[in-house]
Amino acid sequence: MSDSEDEVRLEARLREQEYFRPPSKFVGQANVSDPAVYDRFGEFPDGFEEYADLLDWDDRWDKVLDASNPPFYGWFTGGTLNASYNCVDRHLDDRKNQTALLWEGEDGDQRNISYQDLYREVNEMAAALRSMGVEEDDVVTLHLPMVPALPVTMLACARIGAPHSVVFAGFSASALAERVNNAESDYVVTIDGYYRRGEFLDHVQKADAAMDETERDPEVLVWTRHDEPHDSVSVSDDYTMVADLLEEHRRERVDPVARDAEDPLFLMYTSGTTGKPKGCQHRTGGYLAYAAGTSKYVLDIEPEDTYWCAADIGWITGHSYIVYGPLALGTTSVMYEGAPDFPHKSRIWEIAEKYDVDVFHTSPTAVRQFMKWGPEYIEGYDFDFRHMTTVGEPIQPEAWLWYYKHIGDEDAVIVDTWWQTETGGHLITNLPALEDMKPGSAGLPAPGIEPALLDDDGEEIEPASGQAGNLIIKKPWPGMLQTVYGNDERFIETYWADFSDTDSDDWTDWNYKAGDGAVHERDGYFRILGRLDDVMNVAGHRLGTMELESAVAEVEDVAEAAVVSREHTEKGEVPDVYVILREGVEESDDVRQRIVGAVEDEIGKFARPANVVFVDDLPKTRSGKIMRRLLENISNDKELGDTTTLRDPDVPERIRDQMKAD
Ligand code: ATP
Ligand code: MG
């Protein structure tokens, strides 16, 4: 049998299969392999103490949950702890020489930062920040790329009890200024520059422009990517060089400040996929407990592992699952500075091989990118993941199977993790050794989490009935946001008002609204449909954009697709399809026909797309999510709206120009 016939058979077999069992060698070594975990966490709220017990507390809590003033909950109240102590100091006795952060620069630089090194660097930076006047509860804004300075500064802030607000490095000066204003921040920490696709980017100029724009007058501290500031960059005399400060505070030690469990640890703005980003405020005790607990139970990491979450620390995934969770558990966490395709499309696999990565975390959008490039870029690299995860968007079964086969070698367990900036950690995801994998489905609720689906009138839909509804979470959990920074009203309005009795002070009358639609399948698994706003009404039929996109993705030549609604006088709304083709495929009427045909076959003739637009790029957020609202505005010839959180702000205009030309 030829290779390609072999391939076809395998694809067919994989496709027919609905569930995939975790490999027994995985189950044998897993951190959680006893289903009793669900019963333990079923003891609400005490079950969550199991996560809090993973941490070292200065004072143990009096109360697990204070629900006296919903939705402003208190977790582990009366307890005190320090996050930097938990992520660094407490590991020194057992593993001070073990690598904490394994950093690979895009230019090939490499650093192995042991827990002892991290301890020294965090202390010196904490002393430096204090010497600049940073006090407990001052918000420090970090505009740093994927270099060790970022986690070091975060942990230094945590050490002195100053909440950090990390702004993704790719964001513009305006986005930075807006967040400095919103967080009332008087300190900005930045860097001269960093590497992206072989180029040294002048980063500090964004701080310059942001300082012109903001109404505040923050102190600006500047790290350098190399020992000296880069020749191509000029740093204002008004700024303070971090290197000079560190020199002054060599070998200094700063006692970790005992923080109340409810004191804020950081602010993190949402991705802005659906509108203006919300500044989520996260608490110290509950957040850290939840990040550590889910890292241990869901990501299944142990201190001996080399774990790589190939996301950016500039969004919540990186906070919980590059920095706080893995370091609280004392593991080795990999960080990569650059682009996945620089200098070649095998860079990720080269790094995985070089560091012998055990656990790998990425996003569906990255998987689709790898699919688009083709499996030849993976072949020949010797790595062996035992566990892989995805986050950020629903993963189409198509992409899941590809991930399973080509990256996991049909031998790794995969979990899809549904959660949000607001939730601090995973909420719906299978525990990897306990549940079968099901492509396209996020799976069961995490221990102690109680999701439900409501119809638009707020009535609960019968559980596991296979129907779709609004996803809510009925009980609070330790990782949840405390509020939207400085805006309790927006907090209530956005997350609670729709499905809660807001006059009640009984917490059971309050439900957290996720803003996503989901189906609770008969097997108990939750399948996430995407945003509630991404549902369209075609001739009286309600269709999720996800379903349409999955149908389009079935066409071989399609690498990535986004479907949005175009207003239509007769049908109400009709789908427009935006498509990126796989490498080497030319656009043609034939491909167009096959895309239209796939939608007609999978969904029905009524859903026939009005337009199929071939594009080079889709408008995406920094975290790789498609901003469908922008495409929808293009389809309907409307103003674009807020584009500040786009990774590449020019994409919508390019698409618009192209559509005019076609
Ligand atoms: P904003 O709230 O500003 O519009 P955002 O919701 O994209 O932006 P994030 O908090 O980064 O900001 O993303 C959370 C959202 O991502 C979820 O509400 C959901 O729509 C989507 N999501 C995350 N993980 C998954 C997953 N595993 N499956 C499906 N969707 C997911
Ligand atoms: Mg959101």
C-alpha cells in the first residue's frame, strides 16, 4: 500500500471515531486518576481547599468562601500569603538548581534560569521598584515582550504587593496609554526592543508616544534586551535604566509582603474580541490556588517536567499557565521570544526537540496555521509530547484530528480547555486521565465548577439534553475575577445582571454569564459554540458561525475560515465566508464551488453563502482570535469600530480594498 493510501485509511478511521481513550501509559502516571476527585470538590465550597493547600500560607484562612455580598465574593478570607514566595522562595530547599525558566530568544540566545537565579533577580528587581517609590497596592504597568524580564518583573511586583497590569508588547502606544489611564498607574516598565522575524523592533518608542498621550505622568523604567541598549534605539533621559538600578541593589533581599488573600495580584484586560477590553482584577489567594490546582490536575505537570505553553504572557493564558501555575508547582516553564515561523516553519518543533518538552499548550489558531504549512515541517523532529492542550476558541474536529495525529503522534492525550480572562483558570475541560477525548468538545466541567445552560428567558434548559443555550456558571470559584477595575457597575452589568436576581443577597440567586453559547450533550460533555453575538438568523434558522466554519473547514484546500452575517432584505441575514487557502493552492471558482457545496451539504441549501472572499489574512486579536465583528462591518459596509487590539491593524483595510478591487 502506498503512503498516501495509508494516510487516507488512517484519516477515515480517525474520522469515524467519536471518542479517544487516553493512552494507558499516560493514565498510569497522571496526577489525578481517581474519579473521587469530583465528589471531593462536590463538597462546596470546601472542596477547593485542596487547591489552596498546594500553596504555602503565612496565615491560614478563616473562611473558604465569604458569600455575604454577592457577586463580590471573598475566597480564603483571613488568610495571608505572597505569590512570589510561592513561585520562587519555597522551591529553594528542594530544587534551587533546577531550571525555572527556559528561555529561547528568537536570535538563538538562550537562558536557563534556575530557581536560585530567579530568586536573586526577583529580589533585586523588587528592591529596584521600591527604590523608585513603588508601594504596596500601586499598579505597575508592564509593556514587555516574551523575555525573562517580564516574569521577573511580575514576580517582583507580587513580592512587594504591587498589582501588575501586563500590556501585550504588540499593542500600540494608544492601547498602552489607555490602560495606563484606566488602571491609574504611575509606573511603566518597558524595554529598549526585542526580536521579531529577524528584526530588532524599537519598542521603547511606544512608551514615548504613550507618555505623550496619557494624562498621567508615570515613571518609566527601561530594561535592555542585551547588556547594553541597542544601537538603533534611543532612550529618553527622562527614563530610568533598570540595569543601573539593579547594579545599585545587587544582592539585596526584599522580604515578601504578606498579602491578604483578597488583595489584588494583578489586572488583566480581556482580548477585546467583542468590544472595549475589560480590566479584570484578580485576587492573590483564590487566583493562585486555582492556577496552581488546575495546572496540576488539568495540565498534569510535575516539577520534573519541561512544560511549554506557547502563548504570550501578555494574556491570561500566559499569566496562569506560563508563570503562576507552573512556577507555583516548581516546574520548568519554557518561554520563546519570537515568531513560530522564524527563521523557518519548523522552529517550534526544533525547540520542542532541543528541550525535550513533555507537555505542550497552544491554540486552535496555531494548530490551523501548522495545518496550513503542512506536516512536512514536523517530520524528522524528535519530540514526544505526553499531553497537549488547546485554549481560546472552539477547535474544529478537523484541526483536532490533525493535532492528534501529526503533533501528538496518536499517543498524547489532548484536552480542550474552555475559560476566560475573567475566570482565571480552566472551567470546562476534561481531566486528562479520567475522561475520553472527543474532538470538538470541551468536555466535562472542572472539579467544583457547575455550569448550566439557560434559554433567552433565563429558564434552565434540561441538563444533558443536547440543546443549545446561554452558558452560565452557577457557583462561584476561587479563580474568578473580583471586579472590573474601578467599575463595579460594569462588572455587575456585564457578567451578572442578565441571569441573576440582582436584589438578592443570597448567592444562589446569582449566576455568572459567560457570554458564550454551548450545547450540553447527552454524554454530559459541553460543546462551546462561540460568542452569543456570533449567532445569525438565516431565513428563520439560528446558526452559529462555528457550525458554518466547521463545514467550510472540511474543504481540503481551506486553511482557515471566518463566517459572518450580511444583512439581506429577504432572508434577514446570509453568511459571508472569508477564507485563507492552504499554502500552494490558487483561488479558483472550483474551490469556491466546493466551499459553497460543503455548507449546503453540512448545514442545508438555505445557508448557502452569499460571498466567498479569498484573503491573505484575517483580522485577529493578539491571542489569535478572529474578530468577526470587523468582518461583519466590512460585509455590511459599516464603520470598523475599535481596532486597537488587533495584532495587525491593517488587515481590515486590506480586505476592504481587495473586495473593492474584486
Ligand atoms: P472580550 O471579552 O474583550 O470580547 P475575549 O472574550 O476574546 O475578549 P478572552 O478572555 O481572552 O477575551 O477569551 C475568552 C473567550 O474565548 C471565551 O469567552 C470563549 O468565547 C473563547 N474560548 C476560550 N477557550 C475556548 C475553548 N476551549 N473553546 C471555545 N471557546 C473558547
Ligand atoms: Mg470575553
